[in-house]
Amino acid sequence: MIRWLWLFWGFTIAAGQPDSELLARYLEEKLMADYSVMEQVVRRVPRQTRFLQRLETRPRMSEFTVKATVISRYAFTTVSCTMVNSGSEAREGVFEMQIPAAAFISNFTMSIGNKTYYGEVTGKEKKNSTDDKARTKKPPGPQNARENGYETFKASVFIPRKMQANFLLHYEELLQRRLGKYEYTVSIRPQQLVGRLRVEVNILENSGIVSLEVPPLRNSKHKGNGKVEGDVSPPPSTVIGHTKTLAKVTFSPNVVEQTKIARNGILGDFIVRYDVNRELSVGDIQILNGYFVHYFAPTDLPPLPKNVVFVLDSSASMVGTKLRQTKEALFTILQDLRPEDHFNIIGFSNRIKVWQQDRLVPVTPNNIRDAKKYIHNMSPTGGTNINSALQTGAKLLNDYIAQNDIDARSVSLIIFLTDGRPTVGETQSSKILSNTKDAIRDKFCLFTIGIGNDVDYRLLERMALENCGMTRHFQEDEDAASHLKGFYDEIGTPLLSDIRVDYPEDDVEQVTQNFFPNYFNGSEIIIAGKLINRTSDSLHVEVTASNSKKYILLKTDVAIDLPSKNDITAVPGLEDGKGDQNYIERAWSYLTIKELLNSRLKSDDNQEKEYLMEKAKSMALTYNFVTPFTFLKMREAGLHSEPPPEELIRPSTDGIGEKLQSLQGHKAPPGIRRQQDTQRIKISKTSADGDPHFVIDFPSSKFSVCFNIDGEPGDILRLVSDHKESGVTVNGQLIGAPAPPNGHKKHRTYFNTITILSNKPQRSYLEITPTRIILDDGERLILSCDRSAVVRSSSLEVSVSANSNITVTIRDTISFVILIHHYKKPAPYQKDHLGFYISNSKGLSSDSHGLLGQFLNHEVKLLQESLNTSHQQVGQNQTEALKTNLTNTLKVKGRLVPVVWKQRRIYNGQQEVDCWFAKNNADKLIDGSYKDYLASHPFDTGTTSGMINGL
């Protein structure tokens, strides 16, 4: 299926086989030469005779090569291994590779002498067929893996004397973001020194690659591996190079360098970590050839408060290292709880011990100290009553939620840790699962942790899946405490609740899970689907979520099929990519199969389980994935034959993976249907826009007044000031630009920043620029101006129309509209800037002030001035006759202001307004002079200057 990744390796192995005896002799001489060099740098080198004995008794690995290509988080890995039998008789060669448990094998090929065997993905029946030529094995679950998070692929063949065997393995995985990084890992365990060892990792991320790092080899079982404590440098011989979007990492240690790492062969994981550029918006949506994948991982969000119950196993089997490491991890975790969190601790064996009865306590220094004492005094004894422990924890959290006025924005969860299987009380897994689900009732999430080899991993996995949580399985080793802390760090900072991602029903189908109860800092939400309407130019996307006390709606339209962005055929470094290049379709199939497997695992209905199994099997056969329902059957290929073509099966996945839940304090937002944004923003003429030009509309008098303010760059003008009454203040900061040629001004000024402050019923402020909006009501939220979004709290709503305008509504009675002015090809005197418009001023008091605010509740009269300076009030029907009379005058608060008739362009320059223009920086029109309206900083409310009261 993915020949474009492995074709190069296949030709290398199949074409022009070298003489196996000469190759074996060369390998032997090469290794012996390297060992003679090693005597100068390594102590206690094995004797050559022992080396030759080992070389005679088992085939030697002459080459071990890994080539990985990661495209937009989706990783294709090809492992190539060559073994040489230089002995005088046939020997068994064993190719063994640990692959990530989340990965799917997609192809496997072997060549022994002049014979080639290919792996055909076949659906499993009651009994798996075996092949006489080769035996392959992939254990079904992580509990059988040699290392945490890995499963072992194994193939063994008998290699004739003086010949070689080549193995070619392909697998695929979608990288998961944890703690703010993607981690690609390849296991290097040849169990011997290798003549040619090379790992090459190519990464392509159109969003841009950031924080690329290659740590030392992980999980090395050998002491004296050259790694010093705290060493964070890459393994020796590692070369790292990258541009903005493409990275290439190679690791190719020679035999001497391998010996420095481990004398009998490298035993460790080669890791590449990185992240991509991102912003708070609808996320990164990539579309190619009728499929899309959507990555959502917003940043700059405030954490939500937590209500957390720790349920810890203290049975006799936890004695020693496991309990000690659990205590160490909990000490650190407790220290990381935030002041707004609430928590409790339950220890269980055959008895259940609750630290604080019938309540959750706030995070205070005294409570943290007492909790640490409680954990320190926990001693291992008795059996393992998992059912009662979970029932107690669920009841404690349910009662706390029901009986207390908890923060509506808080996230509740249980963290459950055990090292064993249920031995006391209810021991039947199905009953424990049913009881746990009934106790939790979708009110909160359950996160499970298993330690050691005796744990019932399937039980913990299903408990977490059925209750919107996650599970982790750790081995009992020296790193268990850090693993536990790392898992808590993944879930310890919830940022959003009830996240729902919607696409138009008429445009997409077979979309993977699109509702998520929580989003945690450093993680990522991934959705994929198929396009129905292939002729459309764009895909509409809407994301709704709860954040703190706010409701958030993000909207955008994504261009469909941009070859220059998503097509990888011409990417430098990926020139050998041929054949199947639709990595987005592969990611969709990967996610869909994973959800089918999880849905089957959660189901108790045999008929439904069978249905889900058949769907997963059909899709796995279509995309050539080895899953729990498919396996590799080895077949011999003819000299020029190719594997038979797969029959395309098009499975349906409607309704799989989506489960709407209502968590405490949050309700799942309804699905949003596609709507045409036909609604036009409501704007009055009262505004400050342009250079800047001010317009005041007097609807009852049926005319408008306008004026200019010639400020200086950096000036902050007070536009609306009603801090004492309604609590609202609006300030605008000016930037400068050169004056147009032959202009009468020395420079131009524009509003670059609009600041809106409101202190009723609670203090909040908005800082708006042409590129972003910062909303801070005690918790900071950043929105991009190029993405449509809605953020709503109890007293404030911010609605963003991408690259067009921002509407700010305060308590439903005050509404401002900020227009965004962008220039595609600006002249030197043009700057991106903002226009400020007042849409609704009913909530502002009669005492409001500012350059615009002072006119909102006052009338202005138009007078005709005679030559003898007597005044005559002009009626509305006489206005037209006065337009050309240069002696027209406005009467404002007893002041007489000469005005002239003008026309002004407003609303992005697309509309005109007729107005009476007051000259000289609005002299006599405004109270005082414009310099009286200069604020000292963007958040200056004027309450200390006395400016308003003094006017």
C-alpha cells in the first residue's frame, strides 16, 4: 500500500545479491578490525575466540536500517534488516522488532537466498493459520510487551549456510501530542553489534516545526553506557538539520560508537520530539484528495479548577518499590495542585480508608501537609477490593458535587491506581465495570493507572474508556515515579470542557469522534473525515467549547485541496515518495479503526461486538493494517510476481465513536448547522475611524456632526468614559504614518489599539489590534482576528468576523463594533488600523464622557448666524438651504461652534455620511481641548485625573 516509502528498500534487497560467503568474510574482518580499534578506547573487550564462536553459532546482523517519514503527525516507518549465516550449516535467524502498541503493521517482506516471501494481511478466523516457512507473532496486548507501550513483532527463519536473509517491515502510527510535544520513537535492539546501523527520521509539518530535540537513548539496560546524569545531548553520531517546515535527523553509529553505548549491542529507544506552530483558533485543518484531518490544540487558555479524588492501592502486593514510588509521585502531584482545586485521598486494600470523610478539601498549605502525612503513613496490607474503592470514590465525588456550590466551570475526575487484580469483594470484571459506570453516571471522568505485570490491564483500559478517561500501564522500575508524575501532568491542567467540532452535514461523512468532554493542556484533539461535496471550494468548520466561565464558538472556512500546501511529491528530502501519497486518508482510516476497536471493547452486546469487529476487519483489509482481527500470512512470491491486488472494500462507519455526555457544570453544546453569514452588523454613524475622523449622529435632529483630531503617534485618546456609572471605558491608541505626497499634514495617525474596560458586574478588559484580541476577566484568552469566533460569558460577548469586524456587547445594553482595516498593498502613508463604532449606547449613563461619549445623551442645535451676530434657530426643513452657507453654527452646551457642510466616507470607505464639520480639532465643540482626553495608559479609566469632573 505504501510503496512510495518502501520501494527503495525493496530494490536494494532484491536486485544484485552479492556473494554471501564473500559478504560474511568481509563482515567478519570488518568487525574484528573494529574490535582491535576498540581495545584502545574500551576496557574488557571480549576475546576474539569467543567472538568467533558466537559468529559461528548464530547469524550475524550486517545491517539494521530504519527510515521514517512523519507527515503532519502521521508516521510511516520502514525497518530493513540483513542477517548473514557464515556458518557451515543452516542456522535460525530471528528478526525481532518492538513497535509502538498504537501502531499498525502495514507490510512485511522476507528474502532468503533467491526466494522472497511477502506478508498478506488476512482476516482472522477461529484459528490462525501458520506457515512452515516463517512464524510471525504479535502479542495481543501491552501486558505481553517487553517494554511499556510496545508490542513485539517476531519472525524466525532458517538461513542456509553461507547465505543471507533480508527482512523488511512497515508500520504506521498517528503521533499523539503529550505535554506539548509529539514524540516519535523507534526501538533499537539488535542484541549484537551491527556492521551498518542507521536511523533516518524525516519530518514534514506545514504549520512549521518548533522545539525539535533528540534526547539520549532511553531504557538502556546496560550500565556504563557513556551517559552521565542529567545528560540531555543526542546520542553520538546524531545529525540534526531542519528548515521551517522540514526536519531530517540521522543516527548512524559505527561499531566503535555502538560499543561505547553498549558492549553487546545497543538496547534503547531513539526518540525525536517536536511541536508545531499553533494559535488559538479553530486549529489546523488539512485537506487532500477528498479526505480531511483536523488538529485542534489551542494555547493561551487559563486552567479550569479541578475536583479530584485520588484512589490508591495499598494492598500487600504494593510492598516495596511500587508503594514507595507511588508515594514519591503523589508528594510531587500534591505540590502541583492549584489554589482553586479541591481534592481528597482514598487508600484501599481489603478495607477502604478515606482521608477526609464526606468532603473534598481546598488546596491550602495545611491541607497539603496533612495529605502528605496521610500518604507517608500508608502501609501495604491485605487484598485488593477494586469495586468498593471505586464505589467509595464515586459516591464521595457525586455527593460533593450535589451538596456544594461548586464552581460551575470546574472539572471533576477520579485518578485510580493499582498494581493487581480484584481479590476481595466483587471480583468479576463485568460487574465491576457495570457498577463503576452506574456510580459515575457520566458526571465526571475516570483515569486509571496500572503498575507491574500482575495488573488487569484490560479492566483498567475499559473502565477508563467507558468513563471518558485515559489509562496508562507502567512497569515496576526506577522510572515509575516519574512516569506517574508525567501522566498526572497530562491531565492535571484542563483548559476546555465539552468540546464539539461540527462540519456541514451535506459536505462531510464518516467523521470520527467529534465530541470531547475535556481538553488538557499539552494534548491535542484530532478529527478526520471524508468529503461528500468534492466540488466545493471550502469546508466550513465550527468549534464550540466551555472555557472557565465563558462559552466559546470558533468558525472558519478552509480552502479545499491546496496542492501547494498538502501535496508532498515535490518536497525536498521526500523525493522517493511514490505510490500512495494520501497520508490524510491513511490518518482517517487509522483513527476510524481505532474508534471501532474501542467501541467494541466498551460494548456488552454480542451482536454489536460482532458488527463492530466486521467493520474494523473490512477497513483493516482495505488499508492493509494488521489489527486484532487481521494477521500476516506469509506467501512465497514468484521470480517476477507481485502480491495479488486487494479487493477494495468500502466500510461504513456512521455513528461510531460519538457519544454526547453532560459533565457536571457543563452541557454539551448543540450541533451547529451550516449557515450563510447573511446577517449584517448593526452600526450607527457615531464613530472614530480613519485619520482619525470622528462622526456624531443625532437621530432626533436628523443630522450628523463630524470633526478631526490631529493627535501625535502614541497618543491614547479617551473615546468613551463612563467608569463611575456603567463601569465602561474605551480608549484608542494612535500610530503614525507619513503624510501623502503634496498633503497639508505633516503625518497621518490611525487607531492601532482599542481598549475596552468594564468593571460591572466584574472587572474585565479587551485589548484589540488588527491581528488579535486579548480578553482578560481574571483569566486570559487570546483570539485571532483572522478566524471567526464567539466568546460569551454572563455579562460580556465578543463576536469576531474573520478579517472584518469585532462586536463587543456588554450586559446586552451596550454594544461597540470595531472594524478591521487591512491593506493588501499599502502605500507608505497607509497602515493597518481599526475603526470604532457605537452600535448601542442605552446602557451608558447620562454622565458618560469622552470624545464620543459626551454627545450620546445631549442634543446639539443648528443655528444661522446673521451679520449683526443675532441668532435664529433653524428648523429641520431649512437644513438643505443652509448647507452652502458658511455662517452656519452649532450650539453645544451654550457654546457657539462654526461649522461647514461636508461628506465623510465611513464603514470601510464604502458609505458616505453628510455632516456638519467643526474645524480646529473640534475647538468649542468638545469640552475643553483634545489634550484633555489623553489617557496615561491604555487601561486608564480617568478616575484619578479628575479630567471629567473638571470640565
